[in-house]
Amino acid sequence: MKVTPKHNERIANMTFSSVYPHYVTKVEKKGRTIAELHQVIEWLTGFDESKLQELIAEKVTFKAFFHRANLNPNAHLIKGVICGYRIEDIDNALTQQTRYLDKLVDELAKGRKMEKILRVV
């Protein structure tokens, strides 16, 4: 599927705090822990648990969330399809970063080993 400017804008303006509970539900339903979810988020963004809670309380948008993030240099190794979009083909950086996070959460929920999720090379 092709990412549209409207789609990019919708993602940019979505709040992280509105999506975070869905991430928690998804991973817990599959037997993974919030600690593992936080480990994955910290690997991608550099945000520890206290910073995450601060961002959630602040109700930051994904635009602000990723603007403040220190993206992992190995994030480009995250490939595949998520929500019908091939991650490596997304040309909007913010939308791609958001899909990186979605993909990591999906891999965690599917039971993938942590060293694979964190792209330990």
C-alpha cells in the first residue's frame, strides 16, 4: 500500500498515550511482559521507563515522541510488512519510525526472541 500525506499527518498527530495501552494489551495477551515492552521501546527510542511515563502523562504526539527520541542506529534493520505497509518503502521518516515501533511490538507479541527483536548483530 502507498502511504498518503493524509495518513502521515494522522500518525504525526496521534498521541503516544492513546496507542500505548494497545501495545500493553497486545503483548500481555500473548504472555509477554510490560518490562519486555519497555525494553523494546527503550532500544528503539532511548526512553527509559520514567521518561516513557512522563511522555504518556504529557500526552505527546508521535511527532513529538520521535522528535525527542534518540533512534537506535540499527533501527534501519527493521524490515517487513506491518499494517499493510512495507516498512523499508515508507518515505516519510516519522511514519517509518512509528511503523518500526509497531513492528517491534508485533514481533514481541508473536514470541520472537528478544535478541532477534533488538537486532543484535
